[in-house]
Amino acid sequence: MKNLISLFLVLVSVSTGYSQLLFAAKENKKYGFVDVNGNWVIDPVFEDAHAFSTGLAAVKKGENWSYIDEHGKLISIFLFYNAYNFEGDIARVVTPGTFLFGLIDRTGKWVVKPLFAHIRKFSDNGLAMAKEPTSGNWGFIDKKGNWVIQPKYSGLRDFHDGMAMAKKEGRWGYIDEKENWLIKPTYEHANSFSEGLAVVEGPEGWMLINSKNERVGNLTFEVIMPFSGGVTAARVSSGWGIVDKEGKWLVNPQFDYLDAFYEGLARVHHDRKWGVINNKGEWVLAPSVKNMYEYSSGFAQAGDGYHWGYIDRNGKWLVQPIYLSAEKFANGYAIVKKTNKWGIMGSDGQLTSPMTFDKLRSLLEEELEKEE
């Protein structure tokens, strides 16, 4: 039915432009790629496949990974133990045997040879956390593999608001891009800055600080989320509420659970049901749903405990909960599962493809990496 390929060439069913959305799809235990209507664009001949990123996708043949373009053409032979999504013109790869990280360009050639125990995703400032294999310490490298911040920290976090968390001698502080300590490492536990504030653990619990290491407000929390849109969710003994950037309660603690705000909305668990609240503390959807996830691209997955559908930003059902699985929307599409088959749905709630695939991969597919 479908043509076989060599290790070097992939036969393509349909020519595709760079901007066309392609979903990794599984049929008869093999992965290929389909368009939003479910038409095969790249035949299913791979053991595994990741989502396309900037026109290239990682695919697995045998035990190793390589990359293809949107025409199905290989940019290199299958060389890598692991292959991450392209970030512009470079991608992080792991070599078999040594299991070291390096960087390749869009032709599959080495930009940075595999010399690192780990390289994390590059941030907007063009730097990535990297782990030196001998010492096991972390620093930051640029896209040419040069150390911009030397590997002398036992822990690091990415830059936010011009500062990165850094761990020295068992304590966390914050450094700038020139490796100056903006806040000396004095905290046993801390979180990254967001919107000019960070959450650190003091003797009495979690509290807010600004970039000058000054305490903001006099509240102490059991748990507090990062800020988004000028507010955050926090918990004390009496429950969850909303805190503003002055460290004051915008909505007094009263909920069983309040999630972090995303796209100006947060899900709330109260009286064994989920609802939605906006960043002014107003109800968008009163607690009425048994299961719910956070909003993404204007919709939240919600269900009755066994089946899933979608709720829009006004708290209205876009799709009633009829699916066994419903993934997040991205670029106007989501993947859904009914019985044992998967299909593609548009943002109007209508299927754009038949429910015929053994598996589909979301366009939001990301590699989850454990923080150290």
C-alpha cells in the first residue's frame, strides 16, 4: 500500500509548503505525518516522530533519531540517541554511546560538538543552561557553545526579568547575565522572578520579594504561584485566594484550590467542582465541572470524569464531553480520541479529519525536562 524507504530518502505522498500544519500520526505501528484534513503527507515508516518545529521534525528509525523537512527529506542519516525540537537554526541532540549533548544546524552538521552532560532549551536571551560533565556543575552557554556564565553552580534556572536563580553551597540567589550576584545565595528554597517579583521561603513560610531583595507586603504563604497579569494564586491555612503585586489579598482565601493564572484566567476547585475565575476575582464559570485543565489558546479541556470536551473563555461549552481524550488547542487545532481512534478538530468544534488514526501527536508536544 505504501512505498518503503531507505535510510536516506523518504517518499512523500503530497508536496507541502513550509507553513502547512502537519501532525505526527500512527498507523500499523509506524509514524508519519498528516495534514489537518487527515491526508497522508509523509508516509508512516518511522518507529517514532515528534512535532514539526520551524520546518523540521525529529523522526526515529531503528534505535536512532534524525530529522526530516516538510517534504519528508532527511537532513542527515540516523545518528542520534535523542533529538530535540529545532529552535530556529539549531537543535540539541544526544550522541549514542557517550550520551553527551551537542548542537547541530539545519543541514545536520555540528555547530557545537557533543561535549556537555546536558543542554536545556535556549531562552529568549539566546542562552541555555548547560551541564559540564566532569564537575556536574551548571552554567550558561551561547549558541556557539561558549560558556557565557561559567559552570560553577550546583543548580540553575532560566533567566526571567533579567535574573537567573543560581545555587551555591546549598543556597539559592539570583545573578545577572554578567554573573553578578543581584541577590546573594541565602535562600534554601526560591522561585524565579515573574513580573518583577519572586517567591522565596523564609523562616515563617513563603513570602514575596522584589529585585532589591526587599519584602513586599507582610503576608506569609504555605504555597504561592508565579505572577501573571498582575496577580497570583496563594494558599494559607484557610484556603486559596488571589494576591496582588502589593502583597495584599485581592480575593480572600476561600477556595479548595486555585491554579496559576494563564491567559487571564485560572481554574478553581470548590465544593468538589471546578470553575473559572478571572484576574479581577470575578466568576467566569461557577464551579460546575467534575474535571478541568487550564486554558490554552482560548479553550480549556473539561469533562465529567470519563469523557472530555472543551469550554471557551466565556464559560460556554464549545464541545460537550464526548471524547475519551482531548488535547490542548494549538494553531487553531486540537487532537481528540474516541473509542480507540484519534482525529483532528478545528477551533469551531468540528472535526477536520476522520477518527481513523491509532495515535496523533499534539502540535504542542514538548520534551519535559527535570530541573536540577
